[in-house]
Amino acid sequence: MGDPMAILRPFRALRPRPDEASRVAALPYDVVTVDEARAQAGDNALSFLRVSRPELELAPGTDPYGEEVYERAIQNFARLKAQAFVLEDEPSAYLYRLRHGAHEQTGLAACFSIDDYDRSVIKKHERTRRDKEDDRTRHMIALGAQTGPVFLVYRAAAGIDEVVTRATATRPLFDFDAVDGVRHTIWRVGQPDAGLLVTEFARIPSLYIADGHHRAASAARARRQLGDRVVTRGAGGDAADPSTFLSVAFPHNQVRILPYNRIVKDLGGVDVRAFLRAVGERFEMKSGRAAPDRPGEIAMYVDGAWTALHPRVHIDGANSDRIKALDVSILQNELLQPVLGIVDVTTDKRIDFIGARGGTSELERLVDSGTAAVAFSLHAVTIADLMAVSDTGAIMPPKSTWFEPKLRDGLLIHLI
């Protein structure tokens, strides 16, 4: 037998009617706090946040893992299905284009094999947390559905590009601008092109999880709990298969990774002058800009000024541990741990992570307001780094990548 290749399966999507899609679409549940979800949902009764973050409708302080949260999700999902959704008549694949300013990326939305995930044809680069897995597993089983896609990346292939070019020349199913300026366009791909995509993906040796590690892990757990079976739902005869999970796969040469920056709430009990002396022992320091010009440079904002940091230690990423050569690793190993005493960024309450959406101005605001004592702006990890690390089976440091723009929940749903 040869090496395993990727398995793609068209599916019968549960989806909004086109005239309701923009009202239904919601940011992924895990990039908004409950307060942000409450504000974004507002008085929009169709917002999918009412399903993915149903605690927004409950009293402040409600346990997000409490029974009433999942019950509210079930109720809201049933209401949305009745008011705004349709179930496709036959299995299809879909193309999902994200456009923000001059950036554009088009991915293939379909179901992908959990067996491929388990045997690392679909590769990971992050660890997952058990409590978050528990939540999404319970959510999937309660709803009988995967309601938000995993964001995958594959090495671009000419055969897939040809189908995409042909299919996107047709009229889209959905086409709308979200409030954050991202345009979302989705095409339904029926036969014979859906079959061609299945054939072309069978030549793809590896897929990489970009965003959605907890969704993928939870889908695998839900499959184990439900068993490998096909469930027939009602008179519609929907063959809903829990051995796959909903994803959108993008070619590697289109995706955009933005920086995932850090703030630290205090300087570890020393004043700014002592802190800067300690940093200077480990880094060359020069007046700099808010955004690093290149990998190997870290921008630090403290005491009202940006400083460019260049590590005195040299790590050759081509000939040594590639993970240690990442800027996020250098920041951790040469500054956060030895200077500020932050050993585990996943548990230390002194550090927080700021996605690129707020920009470096958000870092300045947090420090200038006294919310943080120091901020660090990083150069983005490259997709080549992500794939190389994943290919070795290694795990990247926490909060290494921020993919933008974000897919929306609620536009394509996979019943299980």
C-alpha cells in the first residue's frame, strides 16, 4: 500500500437561505468573549452566536459549561432551522472566498476524514485543552451538528485550481460584506466538478490545521461517542456521517498569517530601568518601529517608546530546532522566562495575548492605560514554518499564529 492521501467528501449542507445569510453569519465562538458576543448579536435574532455562544442570552456570570447553556443552544438551533435554514437536496462541495481589502483567498468547504486526522494525514501544530474539548464535544452531540468549520491548509495544486476557477465563474450562493469589512462569497459545487475535487484531493499527501484544533479534536471525540455509523434523519433522508468533520481547506499560497502579540501586566517587581538593563544583557536594543521589519526582530513597547530587540544568541533554524528559532520561542526563552519569570504562558495570569485585529495601537493603549506594563509585537510566523513544524509532528508554542480573515460560523452546517 502507498502513503495515505487526503479524503474529501461532499455533504448535504444545512445552510441559511441566501437572503438571511448575512444576519446568520457569526465570528467563530472562540475569538469573542461572551460580552463581545452579546454586543455583536445585539437585537439580531438570527445571529448564530445565539447557538455557538448561547450564554450571551443568560444572566452575566452564568457557568459557560452549565446544562442550561447547552439547552439554550438546542432551543436556539431549532428556532433558527425553522426560521432561516434549508437542507440541500444532494451532497455537494462548496467554495468559500474571503476578501478583505486587497487580500483574497478561496477555499474548498467539504467534509474531511477523522481517520485522516487520527493518523496525521491532517496535521496539527497546537495542543488542545481538555475543558475546551469537553465543551465543543458536548455542543456537537447536543445539536447533532458541526456548526463551524475547521480551517485547513494544503499545498496548492494546479488540478484543484482549475476546478476553482471554473466554479467561481458561476453565480454564488451567498455574497455579502460583514460588518468588519470582510466579504464572504460561497458557491455550491455539484457534479461533475464535486467529483473532480474528490479525485484531486486524493492526490494531496497532507493537510494542515491552521485554525480550529479544538473543533477537530472534539469532532474526533464525538465520533467515538456516537460510533462509526451513518444516521438517517427524518423524511429528508440526510446521510449524516460522524466519521468526518466540516472544514474549509485553502491553498498555502493564499492564506495570510498575522502576528499574535503579547502583553505582560507587570515587570516582575523591578522598575523600568532595571528591566531594560536585564533585557539589554540578552538583546541588542535600538530605537524601533511598532511592527518588526523581518523575522528575528522583536518590537517592545515600554515607558512610551518602541524598541527593536535583536537576540544576542543565534539560532540557525535550518540546522537546529526550527521551533527554537521562531521569534515567539526566542521571546519566551530569552526574555519572558529569564527576565520576567513567566514559565508557562498558558497558565500565568500576568501575560495575555492580543490578536492582530487590534493592531499595534491596541498594544500601546493597553500599556499607556496601565493595563499592561510592557507589550511585545512580533513578526508573523510563515506558512512554511507552520507546515515544516507540523511535518515533524512537533507542536508550536502557544498562540503562535493568528489567521485573518476569519471564517464565519452558521453558513454551512454538517449534520451528524
